[in-house]
Amino acid sequence: MSTSSKLPYTGTQRKLVIAFDVGTTFSGISYAILDPGEVPEICGVTQFPAQKSVGADCKIPTILYYDTKGNMRAAGAEACDDGIADEVEDQGWVKAEWFKLHLRPKTKGNAYVTDSIYPLPPGKTVVDLFSDFLRYLHKCTRSYIEERHPKGADLWKSLEPTAEYVLTHPNGWEGGQQNQMRRAAINAGLITDDAQGRGRLSFLTEGEASLHFCVHSGLTAEANKSGKGVLIIDAGGGTIDISAYKQAQGGGYEEIATPQCHIQGSVMVTTRMSAFLKSVVSFAFRNLRINLIFRHAAYLEGSKYSNAVQHITKCFDQSTKLVFRNNEDWQYIKFGMPNDRESRLNIRHGQLKLPGSDVAACFDPAIECIIKSIEEQKKTASSDIVSIFLVGGFAANDWLFKQIKNKYSAEGIDVSRPDRLVNKAVANGAISFYLDHLVSARIAKFHYGTPACVAFRPNDPDHEVRSKDVFVGVSGRKWIKGLFSCILAKDTKVKESEQFRSHFFQEATSQYALGTIVAPITCYRGKIEKPKWMDEDSSMYHTLCYVEADTSVICKSLKPQLMPNKKTPLPYYEIKFDIVLSFGLTEFKAHIAWMEDGMERTSPAEFVYDTNAVIPHAMED
């Protein structure tokens, strides 16, 4: 239990806030009961059903089991119980793990991930699995509070209907992924599917949650004195998230570089070891982007242990990988019985003996990725980086930490990691975020805008070369399509309360055709500094979502206009509106605004995401 904010809670009613950190391999829960006038305390759920370890750093495996009818039968630590193997074999249960990575944004650069992780159970979507796991975490939270707090059952009953939730996600996830997580929360019964219910759910990047954790752990104190920047590296099971901040004038923090996210978490070390044990020359292994050659082309292939690769990999994942710290020492994977022996494979006494350099090679892509990202952050940050903090379960590995520390300590940059609760950094930090909102400004990752038309100018060279895109509107005026109307430029520092807007209009021969406005919100993810025309570097444009607004009320009051330069002019209608974007918060928001009777009106906007669309990425090979 820890104190987050030093200020008392200013609300007028008692409230429960719960943070769920659904990780690729392990998940955690933190919560706070807010009492008016009292300083909040962050509590962690430190005991789960069937969990062998109990304590403040306690998390549970992100694992589910389904029966042949698609019903969830076990989750968390219960899915790792000693007797579960018999049930799985006898009843034909299907295991689901690492499913969080199926929710990732789809890019060509990370397409290989699908082949590197476990498939979803038949007939199940990733939203189904998220929903079932959130429901299980919610159940665990209820049991913990009812058992650990005085009159816990009454306390839960009074606070749960209005409880607010924070769900964390990797830096690289966007509105489409948040939308799926929201749907999972609704399906799990956490919130209702209406405006009031959706208002009780917040999203937060794992990088920002880790910043809050580091601040309240006192790690950022020295950097604050210098006025320089800090780099947060959240190295987890699935992703590595890199975020740079500095303390802002007047308090709080602001981003000083665009956050990064890479699927190079600890599970990728495990998949590389599995591929090494099978055959390092296989297609799947080459797809894991290991640019080196191990000393063995096929370590276990063809031996009597070739069918034990999955079990040996699991033993590596649960033991050898965690304690690996020296590439010059022999490493041992204990997987069998004392009489298991195969001298040519270095198997003796039920242990597989491997050179430390081979194990280190499985870590290399992750370490290289982190170093490359740090260099990019140092180059683009608006302030010097003086401290690097590593959090997350993967950061607990001594080999990984030593490689980063040795490199950057030599450059005068302090590299450290918390000495406790490193696994609960995200969950605890999410509650701190809810209480304190330390980050007051964030950096726009891309150029955001919408496709638009502009009045055709025949003497404009840009228009002349695009003459095929000229058309005549219902007003009789000539327009040229293909313009990218940028509403928010990349690398712009955006404050929480700041809005960005641009003016647009649509025209039609019928006023009722303007009763709904549908506007695509488009990202440009390429390298042109000031993108203007969408036929230039066209593959780097991506439709983030569609914003829909009901303008049926205003369309009824539109006055007909007459087409100019016509002998018998026909009436047409025109509606003027603004697209308003809010990027300063942890969740992208937008709405449509227009003037009516001298006052600005807005309509609730509905977002439509295509989560299956392949997103371009400028950093891809």
C-alpha cells in the first residue's frame, strides 16, 4: 500500500477506482478507495485464487482455458494449477495465452508476430478473450476487497455500481485498440453501454503509467533538479515501450519526444529459443529477424528429444531466461529426470547445457531494439536525457539491465530500476494517473487531418498536374480533390485541454442529404515534413477512423442557394462545419461543430474503426 498524491481527495462522494494491467504474460490489479478530505492510498490485489506467491508484487499469468463448447473453465493462476493438465487432456480444453498481442495494430512490419504467438481458440475473437479475462480480474478484485476490508461485502456493494476503471495498453496502441478494449469491458459487465457507463472507463499508455510509478517512487527527483529529461523503458512480456518526459514549468510533466512501442518483449526471447532448439535455419526463425548464425543448425532436431522442445522451451522460459546474466558462463535448462542423458547434445542429469553466447543471442534483438530506440529518443527529444529508468518484468533480467546500464553509464546517463514492485509499476502507476494526472502535454505521433477538396486554380502548377482530379460540384464551381487538410501536425506539443479544428463544408442538391456528416480522420505516417497532396507518398496515408455526426436538425434550417453562371439556376444546399480534434488526453476524441442562431452547436460523434486494416509504418524495411 502506498500514498500517491500528497493532496487529499477533493471529491464529495466516496469512490472506488480500479486499474487492470492486462499484460501479455502476467496481469496485475491495483485500486484506491477515495474518501473526501483524505489522502488516497494505492492498494494492490496481492492474493489470487490458486496463487502460490502472495505479496505486494503479486501478479497472475494471463492464461485462459476453454472447453469444447467455448466456455471458459480456468484463468490466471488456476490455469496453472497442478491438476489442470489432467483436465485439459481428459476434457479437450484449449489453452489461450499471449492473446493480448492479437489486439495489436496491424502493420506489415509486425506481420511476423502472428506466426510467433499462439493462435486464438476456435470460434473466439480477441475481444472475447479480453472480456473473459477482465471479468475474471473483476471477480478477483471483488473477492479481495470483500475479504480484506472491514464490512467488505457492504463496501463493494455500495461502491461497485459507480466504480471507475483504468485500462492500460502499450504506447503503440491507438483508438481502434481502445475501442476493442472498451467493448470487452462492456461485455465483461464492468461498465454499461451508454454515455454514462463509457465515461467510467479511462485508458492509459503503459509508458505514462510507468512515469507515474517512477515519480511516486522518488526516482525522478535528481532529474527534476537539473531540469533535464528522463526516459522510461517499460520492458514487459510482449512489448517494450519507450517514453521521454521532463518536468514542466509550474509542475507536472510533459512529453519531449514521440513515444515508441516495439514487439520485442520477453516472449520473443522465448520464441527465439524455441526456434533455436528446433532449427535456426527454418523460415519462421528467419522471420524473427535474428541476423546471426548460432553454432548449431538444428540442436534437437532428429534426436529422441525433438518432441520435447515445447517442454524444454517452457522450462527455459520459467527459469533459465529469468536468471540469465552472463554470456560467458554455461547455461542449464533443467527439463527432465536424472537419467536423461545425450552427450552429443550436452544433455546430462536431465539438464540441457548451452553456451551462454547462444542464450545471449536470443536476447540480442531486444537489446538492440532498446538501444536503437534510446538513440532515437536522445536525437529527437527537446531536452537532454540524463536518466533512464527500466520497469516491467523483462527489466528484472540482469543481462538485459547490464547491457543498457554499461552502455549509457559510460555516457554519463544514470540508468536504474526500482528495487521493488517492478512488476506492479503499470497497475500502480495507472491509479496515480487517475489521482494526479501528472502529464500535462503530449507529442502528436503523426500528422492528423482529413481528405479535402480545394477550389481549382488552373494557373497553379500543383493543380495543373492533377487536372484529372478536377470536378464540378453541385454549386457549379470547379474543385480539385486529393488535398490532405492537416488539422494537427506531427511533433506538435498538445496540452490536455487544447483542441485543434479546421473549417469544412459540404454541398448537395437536397438539404436532407446533409442530415449526417461522415468525416474520415486520416493519419500521415511518412517522412514528408509538411504533407499536402495524398498522391505523394500515398502508401503512408491511413484512415484512423470515421467520425459520424447527426446534423439532421441544422439541415432543416438550411436556406437554398442558386448555382452561379446558369441561365436557369438550380437550388443547392451548403452546410459549414468544423472538425474538432482533442489529442491532449490519453484517448483520442473528436466531434463536429457548427454555428446555429449565432451559437456554436455540437453533436455527439460516433467513431467507426477498421481494426483489421493494415497500417503503414515509416520505419518498416
